[in-house]
Amino acid sequence: MSARTCPDWPKLMEMASDLQFKHFTVAEAQLPADALTQISHVSLDDVEICCDLDHHVFNPAHTDPEVCAALRASHWFDVREWATSGPGTDAELPQVDPEPQNDTPHAA
């Protein structure tokens, strides 16, 4: 566990066990430009984001509300969305039966 590891990691592991949440400044996280242009009230060096950078998932409990809003408008996921309806869901996809094989010869 590093100094950047989110102190709520046990709770986050219950929601999304495949993610590693750490704290960064928004500037360090190198967020997408379309999200950065929506953040205006703070210095990007002064505000933190709690996220898994590799999977583009953020923890809104430890992230500035304006940053959260900007990320929701991008390809990033709120951890709650990731765990319930996004790529992190554990629900199995329905299995599709292959098309039945037709062994009868076609009339020519």
C-alpha cells in the first residue's frame, strides 16, 4: 500500500475488487482535455482526484464535485456506475445458443 492509496480502499475493494484507487492532483492525473476545460474554480495543482487511472474510474467521495461533473461528461466512470452497470459488473452475460446445424442437403 502506497502513500497515495485511498484510505477507503477496503470499502472500494468491496465495490470494485479489480481497481486500485489512489489520490492524485488533477494535474498529475492528466485527465482528458474535454474534462479539464470544464474545471474552472480551482488550480489543477491544488485539487485532488481519487481514481484508478488505468481503468478511468473515479471515487466521487474523495473528488471535487466540479471534477466529478467534468469526468461524468467524459469516458470516465463513477465507481458506483462501474460496479453496478458498467464494465465492472459481475453479472454474467446471457449465453446465446449457436444457430442449429442443418444437416439436410439443399436442393439444387
